[in-house]
Amino acid sequence: MLSTLLQPEIQQYIREHTADAVTQLALQKNPFPEVPFTDVINQIAARQKAKDKLPTWFEAEDIIYPSKISVEQTSSEVAAKYKSGLVSGECLIDLTGGFGIDDYYFSKVMQHVTHCEMNIELSAIAAHNFKTLGAENIECLPGDSHDILTLTNRQWDWIYADPSRRSDVKGKVFMLKDCLPSVPDLLDTYFKYTNNVLVKTAPLLDLTAGLAELHSVKAIHIVAVNNEVKELLWHIQKGFTGTPALLAVNLTKEGKEVFETTYDNAAEAAYGLAKKYLYEPNSAIMKSGAFDAVSSHYNINKLHKHSQLYTSDELIDFAGRRFIINNIIPYQKSEIKQFIEGEKMNVTVRNFPLAVTELQKKWKIKDGGDTYAFFTTNIDNEKVVLLCSKA
């Protein structure tokens, strides 16, 4: 497939039609009878997905893509670049190579990277793209990564894995032992070949559940891109017995928001009624559950134990959204009718008995505008609405 799709006229066709609807293209006559048109269409669909997520690949010529789903599931470049900042040394082996976005960025900080991939075709695609992108220090080995690890029988500075959930697992609870490779079962084997393991998991993995399955976890990085949690990174270090560090990271176009604490969350929160400013933590902090540590770290008050909103009289730098509180409305019919009913505003619910859609329907609230309404519960257990504007 590689050599056929790399024909100049096919590559030109793919580039020229990247902005077109693939559903419409699929209805046209195949201009390349020697190639299944679905292969060409799939390249266009995957390239469309890569435009914002993988700009380096998108801009380069002669890149071959796997399926659109593979591109959707792979790390974004911004997340891969963050990941590369966590490793150092001479050699790293990736047990679940895939499309190779992470390995491309690992290769910028490691002297040598080994990319293992069970799917022979995907391994060949990754090898071709690495060469096209000038990443000459990545070796692609098709086959079972555990066999490769055993046969090479050497020490690595890092072992990296992105386990995928087995297709035969039907349960709703995400567990590491239900993935391939099964890191909990293989961790001690990995430590025969390295002192440092970095594992990427889906954000739906519960932190407590992950720690229960693993040992020697030194740090957990919760990585969000533009306030959407994309992945959890588990740094597992041989012999580590301390409390794991917990880092909530939000990668944005403006830069990087990092909030760091420890998993034991021993900090104590201060509570208080709403003041001049309101703070809403970013999604990475929300995933971390370290809500008391936020209060302690920033020296700001929580509105309520379960509200996860914070307040202060002075405006501070904060890993999340900041608002000016313009009005505090008791959640009473007369007050709501006067200030909220029929108005246009952005509704958020925190520790409140009604959902956003229920409130919008009940009070005929139109979505949008410059007003931000936080329906919440304060420290006195009173239901209130904080009408805010962005700080």
C-alpha cells in the first residue's frame, strides 16, 4: 500500500481534496484504477483529522496515515511534546508504538528510541513517516513488544507504554489489568530492564483504582489540552515508596497551567462566603480531586466543601477561569424572576440540585452572552446564584 499511495499524482490528489467532504468524494469515479479508491479516501479523512492535532505531519509531504480512528486515538502533538519533557537519557523503548507521535518527540530528547508495534503495516507506516520527518534515531521493530524486550535483553533508561483496552472486556469500570499490555502483571518484569516506566492511560481511569493496581508510582500527570483532559501519565520508578506527586497540567495556546500537589492531599481548605472574585479550576485540577490543596496553595476560600469554587478579595493568577462577582442572588423565585428569568447567560452548576438544562428550561434562560451564572451552594448551605463577568 505504501508505494502505491506515495505516487506523486495520488499524493497531489490527497492534498488538493483535503478540504472536501469525503462522503461526496466517495461518490465520484476513481481517478486511480490501480488503487482501491477507499484507500485514497481514507488518507484524505485521516489527513483532515491531523490538520489541527498533528500539524507537523499535516504540513509534511509524503506522509502516510493509518485509519482515521487511529489518528483520532493518537496523542496530539502538544501532549506528546509535554510527555517528552518527562524523560531523559540515552535509550527508550515504546512497547505500543502505534502511529508514533510520542516517539517522534521522544527522539528529540533521547539518543535512541525503539518503536515496537504488533501491526506490521502500521509499523511500516511509522518507519516511513519517521524517515520522511528526519527522525533518524528511531528504530521500528514489528512484533510482540514483550518478546522484543526479552530478546534484546538490555537495560533501557525508559520503558513507555500506552495500553489499550482488550476488545473482549465488557465491564464498565476501566482497569489497567484489562488492557494490553497488562502493566500491573508485567511491571516487575519491566523493572528487570529499566528503573523508569512511563504509562499513558485514558482519563477515565480512576486515580485511586490505578494506584491500587500499581506500585512504585512516583508521579501522576493529568494532562488537559485546551481544558479537556486527554491523558493520564504514570511515572513508575523502581523502588520508589514515597507519596506520589500529582500534577494537573492544562496545555493551551497561551502556554501551560501547572498545579502540583501530592496524592495524599493532606492540605486543609479555608471556607468563606463569596467575595469580589470567583475561581473555577481547570479540568485537570477537577480530575485530580485535590480541591483542598487548591485553597491552601492559592490562599483562597472554598465556597463549600462540595462546590469546588473559590473566592478572594484580591485577583490572583489561577489555573482555571477567573471571574468578577457582580451580584449574588438567593435562589428564591422572586429574585430569580427579577434577575435571571428570560435573560441570556452562560450557566454553570456546582453542588446544586438542578442540571444546567433543567435551569435553562425552568427559567427560560438563553445560552451565551457575557454574563456567567454559577448556581451553587455556599458555606451556610444556602442555594445561591453568582452573576459574574470574566476578570
